[in-house]
Amino acid sequence: MAIMARTFLKEQQINNRCPAEGTLPNLARTLTAPMPQVLLVTLDGRLAADAVCVRTATLGPLTWGPYTKYVNIPNNDEKVARCLQPGAQCVLGLPSRAMLRPLAICRQRLPRGISEAAVARLKLCKSLCVDVPSIQDCPVNLECVIDHVEPYHTHVIAFVRVVGASIDDKYLFWDRGRIIQTYPTNFADETADQSGAVHMRVSLLKDIYPCPTFPLGQKAGWGDSFDKWVRDLADEKYLSRNEQAQVGGWHRRWNELFTDVQSPERAALKKKLDALCRLLVAAEWDKVHAFLAANR
């Protein structure tokens, strides 16, 4: 799972990275994290042949109801930006691990009238709910209508509403870990070589480790409460009832002091709970009992 980290940049730092006209506030906040790379398919109706453009884009979630996403495109990519208008249609193709080559090609800015899909040897197919074609090579295609377009400092952000979707049937029978590892393409950063050419680098998802199962994890699965886990450990005789009450008391007191970050008692409780959890998930039961006995 990707975790978004807030990075605070000074005006000079941003201008050095993204030279542009205009000024920025003295302090600007940006979100930096791996961003999923998808294939954005648009249709330029102003060209005689309704030219299809396929471009890499970064994608993020907005709302579940209705199901909406946001798509980022550099605002100087005029070929695509002109197609991102409220009411227009687009398709978001989620690429698989085998599609790094077409992703690299579709990142290039080819002239109008030349479809990146043809150069990248992508197979287009008719979409179910929109006029813009889907990408047959992509396991999942999200068919969208553009609800809103927001110009930003360096990018155009399009809010898109998903009105239809298609999926390769075989993925319906795969487990979650295998499906997640099918989508490896996350934008990492850009590097410049000695000639000044800029290269995009992507990060790939590696092995997904299974969540620990009981007794090393919650019996009801990931996301269950800590108190319920401790109670289950006592029910199954891993802990005594007195030990359950002791640990439960620590945890309740920790919650009471949670916002008092200067409290010495809070710091001591954190240290004890951290040490206990390390022993629990390592199944060091003798050490668990000894630790609790020493801290009564």
C-alpha cells in the first residue's frame, strides 16, 4: 500500500523544479508519493478522423458515490489538455506488468494525427458506455465522463465520473495478492542523462506478504480491535485472565492519554505496549508471561 507523505517546499525550490511564469506563495504544500500510472484515452473530435490519443497519466481516488477519480496531465501537453473538457468522454486503462514498453511509448508526445496506440501496438476495442475506445491489452478499462477541469500550477486536473467498466474475465478468479501485483506501474521520479534527456522511472510492486493469522494476528482478520485480539488470546489460553485484564488496562489508559503527548505516563505505556506487541507477534509466549509479571 502506498502512503502519501506531505513535503513542504519553499518557493525557490518549486520554481527550480517547475520554471513557469507567475509567482507562488512563500510556502507551498505538495503531496509526493508513488502515483499509479494509467493509460488515458481521449478522442479529439476537431480532427477529421477523430484522432485517438493515448497518454500516460497519474490517477487518484475522489468519491465512492458516485464513483469518481482525478487524472493529472501536464498543462503544456496541449494535445491531451484540449480534449479534457467538461462533458467530454475518456477511458482509463489500467496496465499490467507486461505493458512497460507501451507505457514508455505512450509517454512520448507524438504530433496530432499520429495515434500512440498504433505506435505502441495497442489493440483498441469498442467501449460499452462511451464513444472513446478502450484498450484491449489492459485488464481493466474504466469508461468515464469528465465532470470538472481544474487548471493547476503545472498540471490540468480532470475530475472524471466512471459510467462503465470492463475487465478481463480471468481476473475474477484470482486472489487479491495476485491481482495487486499485476499492476506494477507507479511513477517514481524523473532523471536527466548527460545529454539533458529526461527519463521517467517507475517503481514496481514486489511480493505481497500475507497478514498474520491468529494467534499472531486478530482472529477476525485485519482491522479488528486490539482489545478483541487480547480477549481471543485469553479465550484460547495464550494469556491468563489476569494478563488479559492487565493488558486491557494499559490499553485503556493509553487511549485516555493519547492526546497528551507530553505525558511521561503516556511515554511509558507506549514503551510497554510496543515491547509486548513485539513479543506477541513473535510467539514468544514464555517471554510474554515474564514481561507481564515483571511489569505488574
